[in-house]
Amino acid sequence: MKQTNTTGDRIFRSILFIAAALIIIVVISMIAMMASNSLPTIRAFGLDFIISSEWNPSDGAFGALPFIYGTIVSSVIALVISVPVSLGIAIFLTEQAGPRVARPIAFLVELLAAIPSVVYGLWGIFVLAPFIREHLGVWLQEYLGFISLFQGRLTGIGMLTGGIILAIMITPIITAVVRDVLEAVPTTQREAALALGSTKWETTQVVLMNAASGIAGAVVLGLGRALGETMAVTMVIGNVPQITTKLFEPGYTIASVLAANFAEARDPLYFSALIEIGLLLFLVTFVVNGVAKLMVTGIAGRGGAVAG
Amino acid sequence: MRASNPFFLYAFISVVTLFMLAGCSREPMGSGNSGTAPGGAVRLQGSGASFPKPIYEKWVSEYGKIYPNARVDYQSTGSSAGIKALQQQTADFGASDAPMTDEEMKAAQGGEVLHIPTVLGAVVLTYNLEGLTAPLRLSPQTVVDIFLGRIKKWNDPKIAADNPGVNLPATDITVVYRSDGSGTTSVFNDYLAKVSPDWTVKGQNMTLPQGVGIGAQRNDGVMGQVRQTPNTIGYVELTFAKANDLPVVALKNAAGNFVEASIESVTAAAAEALATTQEDLRADITNAGGANAYPISSYTYVLAYKDQKDGSKGKVLADFLWWATHDGQKFAKDLHYAPLPPEIVARVESRLKLMSSGGTPLRP
């Protein structure tokens, strides 16, 4: 790229540079702000903050473990449900369906991503929760009730409901990224596999193998979305800071506790505790998204090199 | 053309800046010696509790009709944020459902803080139980036992004892509570602690034993869960329950009567608590005596500095509060708030007369 030296270009370049630098400044200042504001709880509790499970603001007990646990468990439930479905959709769209079928389905999947999360939450309260309480939960308890996972009181509100909502919300992003990754696998590989006499299923296996790290990246991107989702989860997860292995029992996520309590955190230590939880979530999503980006660009870069 | 672009930009920026400066200087600064002086509109900025927001908005609009030069903006940011805004003087007045503590008053940067009660509210228990025709009746200890998970079934003998002849289902009770910090929870905690030594939770958050309940955000969240989930019981503001026609529990009060929350029973609680109400009006009227008093009633307050730095603003604030606690009270009932009892209005008057600016009383 040639750099010209007219005044206009120079000003143009510096404006662009400022725009780019701004985002770095924002990220750094956010981390700095959160770190400095969470100092009081870091000093008061240290590591106990993360490993203690007692959360009782009125007694000054701040243990964030129930929120970390709830965030991880609801996200894992979401991945367990969403990953097979998203993979299925993406493979169908790229490997099987003709454009006439693929286009409307792809459009519908993208439409799911455009629905505001509060709408998902309302749907969760009015449709999904009663469905789980009256049908799915009853069925699970009848046939799988011997597993402690499915025991307990059925209110329709709880960890499982939160996980299912999240699963629906992260399906579009996983599907879209997996589709891009599969399309990045060069056609020559498919042709080679077919030429060697592979069936469609065997060809797909070859493609999937080539796209493995990109697919893993897509899953991690979905995980990143699930970790930070707030509104919809808050409305159906039950918001109780407890650690339980029972899926029908309520839980609590980091994002939910932040959203629910910031406005009324009267005690400085309480405020600081909330900031520290926010910092934890920020760091985790930061790392998760970074890992995902590395994985996805890995496959795209490789595919390009092969094709070139 | 290309080289002239930046000059256009600079010219544009300087023109915009000029206009902004001109706009600022034209903004009225409230320099008149009286808030209602013609030509000098005064703007007050208040922030705090969300519970009284509907009535404050009503007052602001009605007051604006009478005194067009007084503008009051109220933001419902939550009681804690309201207290913080007052302490740090980022708002002209604060508002809170619970009175400020002594430490919080000490941390206020603008000197002594006055508590002006404006209206009364109440916390009611709402439930979702099929087949009940009359309101469910509960005594205080039963409520505590339900919230502590000691009473697990709706047909528990303790509940049945309060509801003779009512056919209660043998289903599990699910408690729905506020998961966000709120003045509603604070009043409810306060009441439960008063009626039972077993209740140890204080403040704006509720913590329940494992497996007792589910949390929801705000009044609408609690209402949504209770409406949607059979066999639940939760608590919300009276105004909210009335506006949405929720079934509410008749609660046994200190005098032993089962009382439903209503505007009359809440005002009755305030009137009964008069004798024990402190001079500074930081009152706690839960579990008040009196045959008709509803036990989970509370005031909501406007918080203002006794010494107002800005005389014109202070004058408008004092006049507005005077009007709100007198003429303004007639708007309360329609919005399901209980108006102040006359005895309290008299005591509010003496508090408002303390407001001054630079040593001059604002309401002589």
C-alpha cells in the first residue's frame, strides 16, 4: 500500500487512527475501572470471593461461586442442545440442500438472531416454562426420574429452562459460523473424496475433519454469547444463588445478578462485589472470544492457502 | 477540493460550537429571587425511588399547570441511587422508600437532611391457588414459616387454621421473591423481623433457604411468575396489585384482625403509629396497632437539604413539597397510594418551615 503525503490524506489517516485507537482505550479503561472498583472486595475476600458459595448481601457475605456455577451450567446445557442442531443445519445447508431450499432456511436461522432477547424471555415465561412444567418435565421425571439430575420440584422455572432458551439464542451464531467454515473448505477436497468413490456421508466426514478447528471456534463463539446473555435468562432461570445438581431447580447467572442489583447496591462493599463479578465475566468472555477467533481464522487461513 | 475538506470541517465545527455557546447563555440560570417570578423558570432535578414515580409525575404535571415557571424532573433510579444523588449533591432532591440511616445522613455533603413523607404504600402478598373464592388469610408467623420453607404444602394445618372451611390443595408451595434489591423487600423484611425472631434477613435483598423459592425482577417479574406458576405466593407493592387486580392475602394484624391492604387500612396504620413517630419523621410503621391497620405499610420520602444553597431552587422545592403534601394529596387515591393522615401533614409543615437558604426561611 502506497502512502501519499498530501495534507488531506494525512488528516484522513490520523482521523482513522484515532478511531482505531479509541476502541483500545475504551477496553483498557473499562478493565482499569472495574479492577480499581473491585479492589475493596478483592482486599476483603481475596480468593474466597470465587470459592465461597454464600451470597447474602445483608450480612456482608459475598461468595460468587453460585453465579459462576449457574453461568457455566446454563451455558453447557445450551451447548449440549445447540451444537448438534447447529451442526446439522450447517451441514445440511452447505453439503446437501440446493439453493432453493437452503436460502429460506438460512434466512429463518438468521431471523432467530435478530429477535430481541426480552422477547425470548417472554416466550420462555409464557410458553416454554408451562411446557416444561406440564409436559417435558413430567415426562423426564417419569422415565429418567431415577437420575438425580431430573428430580426435584417442577415449577417450569429453573436451570433447564434457562439452558434451553440459551440454546435457541446461540443456534444462529453457531450455524452461521459453521456454515462459513464449511464453505471455506475447498471444493477440490470434496471432488477428490467423491472421485475416490466416497459416499456423501464419507465426503462430509472429510470436510468436517478439515473444518474441525473452525467448528470448535464456532462453538466457543456460541459459548461466549451464552455466558453474557442477560435478559432472557434472568426471566426464566429463577434467580436463586444456590448450587444444585438438579436441573429443574432455579439457578442464577453472573449477568443476571449484575442486571438485577446494580441500581440498589447501597453498601459500598456490595457495589464492589458486583463490579468484581462483572470483571470476572468480562475476563472470561474476553478469553473465550479470543480463543474462538484464533480457531476460526486458523481454518479460514488454511483453506485459503490450499485454494490458492 | 481534497485539500479544502479539512477547512470545511473546521468551519463547521466552529459554527456548531458558536451555536452551542449561544444556546447555553440563553438558558435560564434561575437567577430570580423567587422561583415563581415571571420570566425566570426554575428547573429542579430529583432522583430516587421508583415506587412513587407515578404520583410524582402526576404532581409535577399538575403543579406545572398552576406554576408554569417551576419545572421538576424526576428520574426513578431506585432508592439507593436517590440517596447517593442527594449525598453527592448531583440532584436537587432525592427520594427513597426507606428512611436514610444515621451513617448515610452523616455522609451527606450538603448538611442536615430533612425527610418529607409524601404518600403511603404497602406490601401485599399475592398468590396463585386454584379454587379459592375468598381471599386467603394468613397470620404473620405462618408467612414467616412459608418463606423459611418450614411450611411446604398448601394444606398445612397452620394455613388451614387461618382459613376454616376452605378446601386447600395438597400441593407444594413455591415462594416468588424479588431478586433485585428493592425498597419493597426492605419493608417486607422489616415487617417479618418484627413479627418473628426467626426472620434474620435485613435490608433490600431477600435470602431464602435452598429450595424454597424462585427469584424474579421487579414487581412485574414477581407478578408474571405468580400468575404463570400454579401454587405460588409472592409479594408486590399495593399500587401494583390494585392496578393489576391481583388476589391479595388478608393478613392478621397486631390487633388480631385479618385485614386486606387498602388505602384506608394503610392510612389507618400511619395514624396508629403517630405516637411513636419520631420528630424527624423517619418513621417505621410496619406492624402498627389498631383494629383496622394493615401491618405492612410504609411511607415514601422526599429527601432534601435543610439549608438550600440555591435560594430560588430551594424556594421552588419548598413550595412544591408544601403543595404536594396538601393539595397534591387528592391525586393519591386514584393512583392507589394512601394519602398522609392530617396529623402527619401538620408535622410535615413544621419540617418544611425549617428549610432555609442563607439563613432566610423559605416558608416563613
